Amino acid sequence: MAPRAPSRQMDLLAWQPPEPVRKFEEPRVRATSFRERMTRAVAACLHDADDAGRTREEIAGAMSEFLGERVTLNMLNAYASQAREAHSIPVARLVALLHATRDQRLLELLAEPMGWAVVDRKFLPLIELGALREHAAQIERRAKELAHQVARDGVV
């Protein structure tokens, strides 16, 4: 019997929903202070970039170009080291790291303590649609309450 040709039919069970919010796995960034948490996140970001084939030297170069100032490999290593407590990453360099790595998880780490989420812009219409539907449901509930009150009490 001849082997079957690969099917072009999609496997419905293999489908995964889009990930609107990307964040670090908690064990990777668990720490006793926010500063340590941020340091661990920078280290995880750099490690994952390395796994994807981007060296720290390349990232430092991209950050330097973005900022218009020199960012060295030693600086990146210091920002990723929990032992270097005096070397927390400054905001401008964090933005440059975000730009260089496109790692949305760093932003999510900043937003999460305030109860916010960082989502791709492509999801904004869906979020607005959900808010409008929720508001419409509230209006409908209130209209039913008022109709019930009018039916019960009559019009004054």
C-alpha cells in the first residue's frame, strides 16, 4: 500500500487561541522585591533572545543605536545580575531593550502590579466591542427594571 500524501486539512484540536497578554512564567521572575523581579526578567529576556540566536552583543548594539549612546555588554550583564544591586536598568535603557528584543513580557511585568495588561493593538477593537456589549447589557437590565417599576407602580 502506498503511503498517504500529507493532508492540507487543519487539525482542529491543534488550534491554540491567540495569546493577548504575554508574560514571564512566574518561577522565572519570582523574587522578594520588584527590583530583583525586574533583574530576573531582564536576565530571562536576554537568555531567551540568546536561545533565538540574538547575542547580548547584538542587543547592546541595537540598544546603543536606538538611544544614540553606548550600551556595553558589561552594562547588560550588570542589569541581568542579581548580585549587582546598584545596577538596576534605567527606564530609557529598558525602553531600548524592549525595542531591541521586542519582548512584550517586560512591559507586562511593569503593568501587572497596577492591574493593567499590555495587549497588541490588533486586540483593541475586540476590547472596545466587549466593553460596548457590556454597557448595552447594563442599559438593557436598567430598562427592564424601570419597565417593571412602571408596570408595578404605574406612571405618576
